Amino acid sequence: MGKALTLFRYNSPRRRYELIMTERSQVLVSIEWVAEHLNDPAIRLVEVDVDTQAYEMGHIPGAVAFNWQTQLQDPIRRDIISKEDLERLLSQLGIRNDHTIVLYGDNNNWFAAYAFWVLKVYGHEDVRLMDGGRKKWIAEGREITVEVPNFPPSQYQAKAPDLSLRAFFPQVMESLNQSGVALVDVRSPQEFTGELLAPPGLLETAQRGGHIPGAHNIPWAQAVREDGTFKSPEELRALYETMGITSDKQVITYCRIGERSSHTWFVLKYLLGYPHVRNYDGSWTEWGNIVGAPIERDVPTETHGGNSTAPCPQ
């Protein structure tokens, strides 16, 4: 009787909500929280931007930076950074295993979420996002600096990659037409239908436009408010559940190169507490280039050279 009551309490809507809010506070911090912890030696602030020059123009005092193009991926292998390279990067920046890493960036934390995913793949215990990102910090008129901090080097040791957080092409192919799997395409509607291969000005692209068969199009930016902060759990749950993306399913998120889908992966796994969520970082630049990979396309594809009037990625 007691065990059954405990399970009932754990599975009740109120208890689930309490657990989600507890988890949310462990991975998402406010602008005010960051301002209060600027001089906390247990914290390492890291800025990760789509615009890799934004950090140099001004950043939160004490923040270091990751360059997503050169430091978080291997351009030769077309893969995420290796375990050894991540250890070298974090050691050079003075980040220890016991540090709380707080990530933030431009574009509503687009690449900050990607860095969060990479760090979780390699097992860093305490990683958080600053809600609202660079946009909200600057909008509130808070202090920025061009001074780059210099921390003593560390001896960071990453764990073996947790592949339960990552989806690969064969897994996605096997998931097609399976009722227990939900594919979430977080790209813009124009990319999803096949009208565009990639957002204007972005180089990584594919030979074909369209989407993976059976995928649901829920653009990543629908999860945030105008000020860049994440929507409430109730709003987020409604956004995904109305499209059939429920917590009882194996969920796979994807976009173009895996960065926008990291943002949705973060929302589903940490803000809504979905137990089984993978990020398919090969995404459309892999799927759309593989010979024989099935696709669905709603309209003819229009290629462009970066001068299109189509909207930026949303």
C-alpha cells in the first residue's frame, strides 16, 4: 500500500511538475543569478555565439568563449570535438571537472545549447544555460567588457561519450514508421517543405531539399519568448504534445547541422523531463546528401547564394 502510494505521488501531475521545475532550476539560471555569481570561483561563464566575433565586441565580465566552428567540431571528420580535444580545450581555459559551467550566447542561446549538448555527451556534471542569453543581458544594460580573463590551466578529464544522447543515421533510418518514435524537425517551415536548402548566408547545405519522412516541423524558436527566455513548462508541453511529441516516445531532434536541434533537445530533455531524447547532429546536411535516403518534399527547392530575402532561421 505504501509503495503504491509513493508511486502514485511520483506519477501524479503535481509531483511531475515539481520534479520538472526542480530539474529546470538545475540547468537554467536567470540573468540575475549570473550577475550575483560573477566573482564566484566555482563558476565558469562561457559564451558561444553564431557570430564568432561577437565575444570580441563585448561579453559578460569573466566569461571565456568557445568558437563553435573551430573548437566544438572537427571539420575534417565532420564530427563533434573528440574527447581528447575537449579535454585540451577546457584545460587551456582553466575549466575543471568540478566547475559549474554556465553557457550563454546570441540567437537565443542557439549555439550555447549545442555546447551544452556536447558537454553532456562527454559527461560534465553541472552545466547550465543563462536564460535569455546575450540578447537579454545587453537589453537590460548590464556590464560588458572586452577584457579576456586568464585562468590557471586545469587538468580536465572527460568521460567516454554518452551515445544515448546522440542519434546516428542508421538509428534514424530504422526509426522510420515506428509508432513509438517521434522525429522533430526544428528548421524553418521553408526548409522543412523543401523550398530552401539552408537559411540565407549559411554555407553547410545538402543536395536535396525536404524533410525526413514522418517528421513533425516545430521550429526551435517557438520554445522562447520575445526576450529570448524559455516559455513556461505548460506552454512548452502544449507546443509539443499537440504535435504528438509526448514523453512516452523515443524522440529524435534534427535540423541542418545539429545546432538548432540541440536547443529543442535541451527543452524536451531538461525543461520537460522527457526521458528518451536524442540529437541527430548529422541532420539534414547528412540525410539530404546520402544516396537513397528517403525524403518528403512539399514544394520545389530554390537554391540561393546567400542573398535570398527568405527569413533567418527560426
